[in-house]
Amino acid sequence: MNNKTAIILGGGISGLLVSKVLSKKYEKVIIIEKDKLEDKPQVRQGQSHAGQFHVLLLRGLNTLEHYFKGITGELKEGGAVELDLGNGAYWYSYGGVKQNKITGINTLLSSRKIIDYTLRKRVEKIPNVQILDKTKYIDLIEENGTIKGVKVKGENTEEYEIKSDLVIDATGRGSLTPKWLENHNYPKVEEERTLVNITYKTAIYSRLEGGLQDGKMLMYSPTSPEKIGVVIQPIENNQNLVCVAGWHKADPPTDEDLLEFLKQLPDERFYKVLSACKKESDFVTYKVPYCLRRYFEKLSDFPKGFLPIGDVFCNLNPAHGQGITSACLQVEILEELIKKHDPANMSEIYFKRIVKVLDECWNASAYENFRYEETIGIKPKAVNLVNKYMVAIHKAANKDASVYAELVKVSVMIKPAMNLFSPPFMWKVFAANMRK
């Protein structure tokens, strides 16, 4: 086992978290990032989705705090808004508003760039971690089935090689790894795609103090066949991030059309809040044609000295807010395994352990995706029955705060989804729906 140098491809949240874990195992850790990194929060060219709606779920926030003590406080100092999702969200769905209840399940709301920047500044303080920005990953260096490093090109340099004992691919949904494997005579990675054709349009607005908004995050979830949803999310600098989403090629309205759309909703609060806010940026569009799952665990052969992580495995529906938390859980598994195994020679056991996290996130997202008959892909088991029950849960949560509190715990991934199918909870759902 040689633990001198580890290379991480990609300087996003997955890559930054992995660098912390590997810094305890390797003498030197190098992060390769193609974008220029500014000494300020930024939406980078390589993160076109970073300007869209993001929620740092409690499970993911706990992981960040585990690796970087005090980062929750730093995020709050940077402007992140802390709220109890059980009591701080005004969520309209299935004909009513969720019954609020203080749960102690706090999360942080901010723009994605604040999270990335705060995390990066902490990583920059780790003595044996080096971040090479403006550096493009060109190719892997393979010798007899083992990855020995990478070829890269700096902004003002020719191509050059960096030798390593381990390479981590944290380049996200655009990863070149599946193609590289195929081009180098490894088995093809099996992929599963679910066509959702979602369009997001997001802009920054001012935020109202007190009054109608009262510091809350406002969410309007469409009920099939409706396809337009809206989130008004408080973020840093006394602003709102307003995200309008359209499922299955529905075009989200903006500006005056958005206000007109909100005026037609069955709950007038959305219109009253946004009409009183001042628009401070143009709407930015981001499209998600499909969700993608890659089954690395099914491969019969995989190079040593190389591991993928984060969105390389699985591109989830951003509407469900699981992406950052999924990456955090994967990093926890990586940390656990490298304490007992050679990181350069553990892909098989690593893939098997990661599957549990991916299955949980993918299945939860899949049931939501198939609320619409237009969704194309492999349907999860008993999807129609489960989704009918989920409708009953949502309607019950509009009447019973304890039902909503349990739904929140599962949604933020601190409780397993099976809790929603326990007999006592199912009875609560039934009883709430029987009430007028």
C-alpha cells in the first residue's frame, strides 16, 4: 500500500469533502479543477446548475459539520438562513397547507455558491491539500490495469503528467469515466435513464421582513396533471431565490407571467409575497432532460487506483434536493472503508456499499418522478399503489402536524422511508384523512 499522493478530479462539494478524508491518509492530495476559482462566492461555468434552487438537508449538514467543525456557524455568518423545516416552510400541496410544528429539524438555506465557497476556504487551510484551478483533466494514466496518475493541461501550460497512488473522479454528471472505460476495453457501465424533461428558471428577488413571508420558505407543489411548481426560498443578503419549475416540457412563467400564474393559484399568499418583492436579477434557465443511474457495481472488471464518487454514480432529480446529501453519505462510506482497506484496491466492496445510498435516493426520487404518466423509464415496484398512499400522506399532513413532522424527517434523510409504512403511522394517516 502506497499512500503518498491522491488526485481528485473536480472541485465541487464531493471533491472538497473527499479531500478532507484523503488528507488523513495521503501525504499529498491534489484537486484538479478546470474553472478559475475566485476569492469570493461564484457560480462557475462548470456548475451551470449552481445558480438554481438548492437545499442543504439536515443529514448532509451534519456530515459537513462532522468533517469541518464550526462550518454551520460560518455558513450562517455568510448569510445562510436557518429554519426548522417543520415550522419554517409554507408548503401548499394536494389542496392545502402543511400543518406546521416545531421539530428541531433545522436546515440551512442559501445560494449554492455560499456553500461551495465556505467549504473551499476550509479545504484551503488543510496543509497537505493543493487545489489546481484553471487546469483541465485530459486523460488517465494506466499501467497494467492500474491508474498511476492523470494527464492535465493548465491555462498557460502544455499537457503534463501528475503521478499518483489513487485518483478519485468527482467530476459529476458530465464524467468521462464511462467512455474512458469503454475505450480501454473495460466492460461498459450499465446505465438507467428516466426521462423527466424538467425546466428550471431562477431569479433573485428582495425578501420581505415579517408580514406575509415571515421568514418562511414558500413552496407550491403541482398535483398531476398540473406541471408548474414554485419555490420562494430565503437566502443570504435579505434576498429570496425564486425558482419556477416545469415538468415534462412545461415552460415555467417568469416576470409578469409568473405573477399572473401566482394570482390564479388557490392560495393567494404566493402572489401577495412575490408581488411585494423587487426583482434583482434576470431569470436563469437550467434543463434536466433525464435522471441517470450508473451501475458500476455490476462491472466484472475495473482499474485499480481509481474510484468515482458523487453525481458520477447518480444524477437525481434536483427538485427533491438529495444531491448534496447523497454525496455526503458516499464520502462517509469512503472514509469508513479506507480505514480497513487499501483505497487503490477496494472498488468491489466500495461499489457494493455505495449501492445502499444510491438505492435509497434513486427509489425515493423515482416514485416522485412517476407521479406523471409522461415520465419514461423503469417504474419502481408498486409505483401506483405507493404514490396513492403518498397522496394520502400529503393530504393527512395538511391536517395533522405530527404526520407532517414525520414526512419531514424522511424527506431530510434522518429517518428511513419505511417509517412511513409503519402500522402506527399508517393509522395516523387514515385517521387524519377521515377528518373533515
